[in-house]
Amino acid sequence: MDNLLRRIRSARGGTFFIAMLCTAFIVLFAREASAQCAPRDVLRNHSTLKNTPSANVLPILVRSAAAVPVWKTITVGTFANSFALRDALDAASCGIEASAAEILTRSTFALFATKTDVDLLAVSAAELGFQTDTAPLASIYARAQQLGFGLAAAEVAPQLRLQYFDQPIGEFFIIGMEPIRTWKGEPVILNVANGGAGLILFGQDGSADAEISVASRFLFVRSNEPELAKAGNTLDKAAALVRH
């Protein structure tokens, strides 16, 4: 199990992520669960399944974050501390991969002090203009910054997991966020996914040179959003962090 989770954390592309996640989810959700993230509840929440974009469809290039519609609005600042947040994930039977679980306990994982609505924007690296199969995370962040996107606060990932029970099977989002370092010093960013066997929050390599499939979809905020400033998360700061 530990070897499997290490392979998930070090994965370098969207296609490999999906293949590994499907295997990981079978292990993580072998026992029957009864809350919103559990497989049977996920299926019940889907009156219709959303289709994921075809890999053969050419991406529409994004010229500015201002032109990108809000994908989903979520609420943050609803938990007193990270322990209460983790308890809510457990109560909903949401899967939490090992590095993601560790991130939630780190002192650098901050929660909003007040209840705040956050507008999330969905965009793939290909839509940002990358034409290779993969691109370094730092380059994706830099391009996003140029177009007016901002990083989401780390709290967005677990909150989205709790507020997105109807996520389509096969879909996963990389949260555009500052990497948070594990106890061993490894930079990690968070993902929200549905691999078909339940809903999960998992971590992946957040280093500057981590190669990300350009088909992978990110969730950002607009760089002028007040919640970005409140959380102290900027793309410039993130780019500096991932280089160390």
C-alpha cells in the first residue's frame, strides 16, 4: 500500500495519474462506506454524468482570466481548525491519500478566519498555450500569472471535496496552490478526483520541475480576488517556493 501511494505522489502526467488512481481507489475503498463520498452515494448523486473533454478536441486558447467563466463557487472558512475539517472528510467517507492527509496537519496549512465565497476557474495547461505533452509546474504557474489567474488557498481543496459530491467519474482537478512541504520537505499540491470507486483528495509532486500533462485541468482564482490576498497566496510566492 505504501509503495502504491509513493507511486501516486511521484506520478508525472495526467494519463498515468488516472491509471494509478483507479488502482489506488480499489484498495482505499474496498470496504463499504455509507456517506456522500462512498461509491454508491456518488452514483446516486449522478442523475446524469458529465462527459470529460475528448483528447482529440483542440483546446481553445485562453487569452485572459477575465474571459473565463466561473466554474464553481465554494465556501471556505467554515471550520474552526484543520482537525474539524479532517473529521468532516472522514464523516463523508471521502478518501484521503497519505500525503494529502499529512498536508492537512501541517502548520502551513491555514484556514480562513471568516466564512468566504471563492469563485474557481477551470483551465487546462493546453488552454494556457502549452503545446507539448507535458510542461513544468513552475512554467504553468508563470503562464497563468501572465493571464491574470491567481492561486487558490490550500483550504479550497478539502472544501471542494466536501462540496462536490457529484463529480463525474474519471475527472480530476489539480488545485493551483502554493505547495506545502511534508515533514520530509517534499513539496505537495492537492488534487480532487473521482476515479470511479469513490471521491478522493490526494497529493502530488509540487516541485518546480514536476512535469504535468497539458491535458490536466487546474482550478485557479482570478488574481484580483480579495480572498487571494487574505490567504497570502500569490503565484510569485508559489513560484519561489517550488524552486527551493
